[in-house]
Amino acid sequence: MILFIQKNRYLIAVSAVIFILIFMPLLSAPHRTFAATTDTSTETTAQKQQALETQLSQLESQIDQYENQIAADEKKGTTLSSAISTLNSEIAKVELQIQATNLTLEEINSQIADTESQIMITSDGIAGKKLVVADLLQTLYKNDQTNALESFIENPQISDLWDVVQNISLLEANLNANVTELTTLTGQLQGQNQQLTVSQAAAASAQEYEAAQAQQIASTKSQESTLLTETKGQESTYQALVTKTKQTAAQVRAQIFQLLGGGQLTFGQAYQYAEVASQATGVDPALILAVLDRESALGQNVGQCSYKTAMSPSNIPTFLQITAQLGLNPDSMMVSCANSDGAYGGAMGPAQFEPSTWELYAARVTQITGNNPPSPWSNSDAFVATGLYLEDAMSGCKASYTATASIERCTAAKYYAGGAWANYLWTYGEAIVEQAQTFTQDIATITNS
């Protein structure tokens, strides 16, 4: 029996050593890009979070009012006074958006600080468990040096020998328990590091958009100044200017529409795909176009990398299954690259769906397009998939918002960031809303011609 326990103990000890060697690289402290401070009190952090969300809600309401004013001015017709009013409203709206972006950045930095604090606690816990495991391994190793005969000689009484066996069993059970806890802590640390990466990417996005918003204000003010200079305040001069610069339907149709996942269509072709998706899902075709437009994607490097280097290992089997069903060579099908923060890429085609997400929507896409299996790299399938995803996201946003722009902003942010969507309302989400408004005007030019 003692020999059996010694062999069993040896296997457990070796397994624990292997575990530590495998996971050791994962236990190093993360690189901390953002230095942020926060109160360690959970209650204080929660109160601060609530205060920021209240301020954001108030700003959203004010921004919605300006957007309504802009829409009302546009309905009045094309006049110099309405154009000036619209530009002033645009300036005021963007100034509020900058405030909203600042609040979002403050909230993200609070999340970063909280996550860093959690990482420190988890790392300390891992370090402590490693010491415990090392001590147990050392004790078991010493016991292993005593063979069965020596144990019997040192403990001639059966009761004493039984105590030795029991102690060994307790040590092994303790080792198993500590290795299990170490495994759990390691998983927590990996999740916390991933959350830190996501938050850092959101913070970088907010900083980028804050600079772009400041430039937008300067550009709008310059546009207003130029307009007043060219027209000298005369309505007739303004109308002549409008007529001169107005695009024709033919020009709009001929514009090149850049797809998010690579490739291009004329705007007229893109609108036809978006209209089909809109009729099937009820999502505004302008919103579908804006999401798929390359310029709305924060300049991501999309469609340039191999799945072998960019894709999450958990997504690779599904990716290989999708390409096999379509008769495609997986090595030649480029996917989105991993970003600079280390987050996985692997999104496919114009709609930029990850394989696991595409698998969820494939059957619904087939019901609409008739393509079986549907392809992430097919324009018709990709546009429909985008519409379906936006439809699902929009249903949740309607429960939180009432204004159309707010709902669309929320919907776009969910498309881009999933569960972290709140961090992208005033960056990616707002960019999509503004691009959709431009596409709405282009669509009107086509359909009213």
C-alpha cells in the first residue's frame, strides 16, 4: 500500500511541477500603459461610476436636443439662415460630445485602475499559492526518499505506520487543493489582463476621437466663416452657391464605397445590397452602409493577416469548417489583424464577423439570401449578416433610449465592441451616426432623382 501511495504521490508531484512550469510565463505582471488612481473603496468607486453615468445621461439629452434642432433646420429648406443655424448647432453639439468623450475617458481610466488593483491582488494570491505548492512539493519529495522498508523500521507499530500513510494522504490532498486554487487564480489573472487590454484600447480610442472632435469644431467654424464671406449674407448668392455644389444622382451612384473588410463597390451597388438587408431586418440602410464603410472603423488593419497568426485559437476550428464548407483554401483567406494592444483579430469579410459569431447567424442569412452555406466574403451575405446583427443589437438599445440617434449610436457601439459598447458610444458609435446621416442624404439624392 505504501509503495502504491508513493507512486501516486510521485505522479501528483510531477503534475504540479509541470503545471507551474507551463503557467509560469502567464503570471508576470502586465505592462501598464495608463497611470490612473482610484479609491480602493468599492462603495466610493460605485458612487463615482454612478455620478459619471448621470453626467453622461444629461449630456446625451442635450446632444439629442441639438440633433433635433439640426433636423428641424434641414426640414425648413435650404436657406442661408438655416445653414448658419445648422452649423452653429453642429458646433455646440460637438462641444458637448467632447465633454461626453472626456467623461467616458474618465470612466475608462477608473476601470483601468480598478482592473490593475484586481491584478495586483490576484498576482499576490498566485505568488502565495506558488510558495505553498513549492513547500508541499518539497515535503513530499523528502517523504519519497524514504522507502517502504525504512518507513516500517522507523514506525514498527501499525498505528504509527498508519499515521504516516494518513499524513501523506493529507499532504497530497492539500497539494491538489492548492494546485486547483492556483489554476483558478491563473484563469482570473488571464481574464483581468484581457479586460485591461480592452479598457486600454477603449481609452486610446477615446483620446483619438477627442482630437478628431476638436478638429471638427475648427473645421465647422472655418466652413461657417467661408460661407458668410462668399455669400456676404445674401440669400441669392447662397442659392447660386448651393446649385453649383449640389451633387447629381449620377455622381452619387458613381462614388466608390470602401468596404470595411476590404474591396470596394460603387455607392449605387452598395445601396442595393443595403436595401435588401434593410427590407429583411427593418434596419435603416444608411446605418448598414455606415457600419460597413471602411472609414468608420478607427483605421483598423482589416483583411491583411493569416488566421494562423491573428485568430484566437478557439475560433480556428470554426474558421476551418467555414472555409471547408465553401471549398476555400483557408491559407488564402485573409482576416483582420490583431491590434497593437494584443487583442486577437480574425474577423472575416466585409461584415467583419468572427467565425463563432458568423456560425450563429449563418442559418438566418441563408433564409434571406438563399445561399447555403452563406459566405462571410460574399457581399450579399455580409450585408444581410450586418443587418441581422444590428437588428438584434437595436432591440436592446430601444429599451434604454428613445431618440433615434441615441438608439443608433448604441447599436453601432454594440456591433463594434460587444459587451464593452458603453465605452464606444462617443467614439465609434457617434462616428457611425454621423456617417449614416451623410449616407441618408446620398440615398435621398439617388431615390428622389
